[in-house]
Amino acid sequence: MKLSDVRDMPPEHWRPGVETRMLVSASNGAAQLCIFEQWIAPGTGAPTHFHPVEEVLTVREGEAERCGSIKSASSSPPASR
């Protein structure tokens, strides 16, 4: 897999209100892993979609809501120590 410096990887405009920086993906040699950062404006997000594998989301600031056919959850980042 090709190594890249995140400082050389500007975020991409994916859709209105969503900027994404791909850290690991098929474009740099990953076969079955995708890691990215996203900046999502309030009131926007991803359309309903499905992945055949697990998905991990980390909320670093603000709040996020996840809706799906199995469960719905709302989360906020932990309080600062």
C-alpha cells in the first residue's frame, strides 16, 4: 500500500455540506479497507445506504444520528478530561 502524508491530501467535496479526505482506500492500494475523515455540515449527511461489512463511525465534535433497519442511535463525543 502506498503511504501518503495527510497534509498533502486536501479534502474533496462529495455532496453539498460534506467534505471528505480519503486516508486509506483502493486508490492507495487497500484491498478491503477504507478509512476516511469527513466534515459534515449540520442537517446534512449520507443518504440511506448499505455495506456488506461493518462500519465504524467516530464523532469527534458535535452530534451524529444513525438510522437503520436494525437500530437507531444518537451519539456525541465523550466529554473532555
